[in-house]
Amino acid sequence: MTAVRILAPAKVNLRLDILAREESGFHQLETVFCLLHLADEIDVEPDRSSITLEVDGPDLGAPEQNLAFRAAAAFRAAAGRDAGARLVLRKRIPAGAGLGGGSSDAAATLRALNSLYPSRVPQPALARIAAGLGSDVPFFLSGAELALAWGRGDRLFPLPPLPARPALVAVPPFPSPTAEAYRALADSRRGLPPQPRPTLLSLTDLADWQIIAARASNDFEPVLFSRMPSLAAARAALARTGAFLARLSGSGSALFALYDDVVARDAAIRSLAPEYPDYRFIPTSTGAPGAPAR
């Protein structure tokens, strides 16, 4: 067995509908996931005796709380005590930004370990491990560039990839913790009558960027923008740069915009950077890492 190096890409939600809250506390959701070229990088080396994690990047807290470490621990529990690993995580995706970085790290770790310890964990069991780690992990484990997801995110319908488009990720100088975002959303809905169930895009719609852009939405936007007006202003500024789609990703705090060409995206960075000096602007593209944008 040899070490494996694997990319863990970020995602954005082209649409995100948060539905009923279960008694367990989990929310049902319906969403359209889309990969970005922006990616973490993980080296995974087999270790017969333990699991260790080294992070090259910002301090993410105790290793045992990291989703990559937790994924390795769950895999080891299923595959046997001798199925440990040494993990080196090069962190490129901003944390706490709604870009799925931790979930992607977990899925990448599972895929790598499954290649290092073949036949130890059947695919259905691997999928159950992924679902237990978080609602975004099954999407990243699937290998799809674009997918429709529902339930807790564990029910997936992979879609044919769309033509890659230049993307810009705008990361504000503050996070948006997922649990807090869900609490804020629940508070905003308390006492209101049940809302009509949203209609998801059809498969035909999901083959066309312009239709997707016209129907894009994110249920977290109204509540987070009311609490953080500066974030709403930044999203409006992104939309004015010629982007055909500009939204909050996941539960935030990152915003993203999609463009028809690289020239427009790069011009947006030049115009927005002086106006938002505390923001980090990351040029990237839709699609799996390595696929060219046009």
C-alpha cells in the first residue's frame, strides 16, 4: 500500500430550499449542488496502528473534531483496527463559509482509504458512513460535478455536468456557523403558517445555465441578510458586476458569482477589491478540479 494524494473540491448551492424540521432536529432540504475547482488537498498514507492529522493552513481546532479525522475513524471502525492512516490536509477552502470544505475533506478521506484498503468496506456501508458525517458528504462522495439532492442530503440524483463557467467566491471577514444559521431560520419561521412546498427545477431546466440562474434561490438569504446588512450589500454588488448568477452558498458566509467569461470575472475582482478590502476574493470555476473554464 502506498500513499494517496486526493483533491477535495468546494461546492456551491445553485438552489437551496430548507423544508420541515424533523423531531430529531434535522431539517429536510432540497438543493442543487455544483462543484468548484477550488479544492483542498489531502495526502493519505496507511498506518496500521493509529490515525493522525496534520493541517497545513489555518488553525481548525482539535484534530479529533476535524471531519477528515472523523471520517478516518469511522472507516477504521468499519474496516478493522489495522486500517488507520496518516493524514496531511492542505487547507485552501475557507472554513465556516458554506462551501463544504470539511465535508469534502471527509469524502476525499473515505475515497482514499477505500483505495488503500480495498474490499474492507462495501460501497453501501461507505455511503452510510458519509451520511452520518454530514448532509454534504454524500454529494462529495458520489463524484458528481452537479447533483440534485433531497432528504438530509443523502438522496442524490447525479446530473450531466454543465459547461464550466468562471466563478468568483467572495469570503467576508466573519463566518456563519451552520447551527446558528439554522436557529435563525427556525426563529424567523416560528408562528407562521406552513409555507407551500417549493417546486424544484426540472431535469430539463438543470441542463441550462440561464434557467438555473433565473430560478436560483437560497432560503438562508432573507434571515442572514436581515441580520448582516453588509452581506446583503456585498451580494448586490456582486450581482452588478455582470454576473449571471450571484448568491449566498449554503448557510454562508461566502457569496459566489458566475460569469460568462474570465474577462468579466477578473474585472469584477478589480472593481470590488477596493470597495471590500476585508473580503477575500477567490477566482475559480464551476466543475471538477482540472476541468477548463471557457
